[in-house]
Amino acid sequence: MQIKAPPKTDFVADITDEDVAFYKENGYLVCGMMTTAEELDWLADVYDQLLALPRTGFLDSAFDLMSPYGTTEPPRMGQLL
């Protein structure tokens, strides 16, 4: 597996005092972009590579919470640890 280094970004997420107050009152905050399109592309490539690894049936790589423990079939709902 060959994972490239993440792209260099100068992305800054701005959270205002009003955002903080909203979160404290409501317990959630809807944010806009939290990274760049380039980093999202990189993350998608990493995720695809990890999901393409052979499955062991254990919780050591990609696994499927919808299937019995030990299943090595491709996940219907993939999870990564």
C-alpha cells in the first residue's frame, strides 16, 4: 500500500463567539467546509486503499458491523479502525 503525504494546506476554520454560544445552548453546530477539496480527495484515496486491503475477519482493519464476526466478505457498511 502506498499512501502519499497529505497535501499542504493553509485552511483555517473560523468559529465565532456566536457559534460558540449557539453550541453551548443547542449542543451542536453546523459548520461549513472543515478542510480543502484537495485534502478531501487525498482522504478518499487513503480510505479506498484501506478498504481494498484483504479482510482478516477481525477488527484490525476494515470490517462490517452488519456481518457476523470473522466474516471476510467485502463489507456492506465498511468501518475502519
